[in-house]
Amino acid sequence: MAHFWQGLRSGEWLTRPRLRGYSLILLALYIVAIAAWIGLSDGLIDRNGKPIGTDFSNVYAAGHLAWQGHAADAYDPPLQHAAEKSVFGGRDVPFFGWHYPPFFLGIAFLVAALPYAWGLALWLALSFAAYLATIRAILPRPETWLVATAFPAVFVNIGHGQNGFLTTALLGGALHQLTQRPRLAGVLIGLLAYKPQFGVLIPIALLAGGHWRSIGAAGLTVLGLVALSYLTLGSSVWQAFAASTTFTQTVVLEAGGTGWEKIQSIFSAVRMWGGSVPLAYAAQATLATALAITLAWLWRSGAAFELKAAALAAACLLATPYVLDYDLVVAGISIAYLARLGLARGFRAFEITLLAAAWTVPLLSRGIAKISGVPLGLPILLLLYVAIMRHAWQDRKLGVPSIALA
């Protein structure tokens, strides 16, 4: 038992051959699962009656509405659902709501120019390539390609046809470019506004770190996106978006229309355990406040940039009440930065084991939540964030210099 505990503490159990072996095993399982999923489907509908790519169907349908000059209809649930059904020849597919700001209709418009299967394939291929290039840029090592590809959140994101790859590429790319190309980093942060719930704490980190050029570029990028959507789609689409937020808040978030087991926030945990909506919001606000305070301290400190970047990525996931298991692709940023720091300076106690847990959790989170009511992504992300802060505090006490590693 003592040897087992020591192995967890040191991380010596995770050798390079094991890391490679585990990754290859998971990749093989993914390929078999995806092949079976597609092979057993009826055209574009799987055996559960859901579209291949599930959530991508709302993107594609919204794009079709934009092509028809009815972009605002995407924010009306009955009209959006009708558009989704029409994509699949009138078949009664489940409803997948469109909740994005109007400027994201640009992506929907582009993918809807192709047949559904080709649009889905192009969307996943391009966004996955951007994700993979970003993680490789953060951690430029040969094994990064394999480990980042086998990351279980990748499989979850592909299964949903979701945008976790894009979110990770934008946030990770912004952090990677922040010190050398601050304006480019700001543009990437501005583009991240397509998922505004993940950007709540980014301004706090940038302000605390004095990254004024990035802040300015991000602000201008958001203004440009809004202006472009006004010019191309008109004001009605923004009015429809504003009106739809009530449905998103009350049905999708507060009532758990998405499914509590999929959401990995403290808000969802409180609601899953029977807590009231006010109590859930109070818990989420308390956590977000604690994250904001500690994040501001960290980004004002002389801590290594790797710790700052890892903390911000984890905090972006923890701060929002609406974070799903496919969004855990973003945790790959934290894993990559902490691995980079650990490989250069040495890992602290339990860090390797914790990184392995964070890497594995997207594969287990939904199943465990269904059985136990515990969204496993939440405690793992909290442990990861606390470990980052503890690392920074120990470095401060020991006077470890802050040097961003190449």
C-alpha cells in the first residue's frame, strides 16, 4: 500500500511506454466505436434516432436558415427544430437548440453550403487540426501528437460534432501568443466571444497582468464581429438572440434540458442533488468570485507563465454554470502547460497523477454522473486549479524565478 501511494505521489507509474500504450489503446477503441456508430446508422440517423454529429445539426440547420434569409428563425425553438427536421428529410429528430451570438452564424452559413456529411467532416477536420496545432505549439514534443489525439475529450467532442476544438484553439492560441504577439492574442480572445460564458474571467487575468494591447485588440475584434453581423444580418437577428436568452436560461440551464449528467459545473451539481435554482446560482457565484480573486493574484504575481495560463484555462471551465463534458477539451491547455513546466523543472507531488486524472475524466464524467450524481469533471478541475495555485504559492515562498519556457 505504501508503495502504491508513493507511486501516485511521484507519478513514476506513468512511464513513457505506458503513456504511449494507453493512448494507442484508446485511439483504437475510438476508431472502432466511431466506425460502428456510422456503420449501424440509417443514413445520417444513428440507432438512437439522433443525427450523426448530434449537436452539429443545429449549426447546419441555422446555416440553412441564414441561406434562406431567415437567420433570426434559428433563435425560435419551433422554427429551428423544423429546420433541423428538414435537413434529414422531415424525420423526427431530437431538438438541438441554437444559443450562439449572431456572428457565429458565419460559421453555420459556410458549413451549410455543403451536404450535411461533408459539412460535418470539414468542421471537425479543420477545428481538430487547429486544436492539435495549438497543443503542439504549447508543448513541442514528439509524443504530444499522440497524447493530444487520444485525449478522451476529443472523442466526446467528435461524437457531438461540437466546438470544443475551436474553443481550445482560440484560448490556447491566445495564451501561446500573449507575450510575443499581444494583438494577435487579443484577436483570438475576441473571436472566443462566440462562447461568451467562457470569457468571464479572461479580462480579469489580462487586467491583472497588464496586457493592455491584448485587451484593446480583443475589444475591437468583438465590436467588429457585432458590426459585421449587423451589416449582413440586420438588427432583427440580435433582437431574436436577446429574446432567446430567456429560453436558454430557464429551460436549458435552470431546468437541465441538456441533461444534468452532461454539465460539469457546480451549478449543475447543486441542481442534480435537488438544490434550488437560487442556491445553485449562489454556489456558482461563490466559486466564480473565489476564482476571480485568486486568478487576479496569480496574474499579478511573478509566477511562471505556464502556471498562469494553466490556471486561466481551468478557471474558464469552472466559472461558468454551463460547461459540458465536450468542453473539457479546453482542459488540454492546462495539461499541456503544466506538463511543459514539469518536464523542464520537475513535477511536484501528485502532479503527474492529477494530470493523468484530468486527461482521463472526460471519458468517465457522464457515466459516473448518471450512476452517482457526481459530475466528476468538477472535482478534478477544482483539484487541478488548487494544485496550480499551491505550486505558484510554493514558488513564491522559495523565490523560484518566473521564466516562460519555450
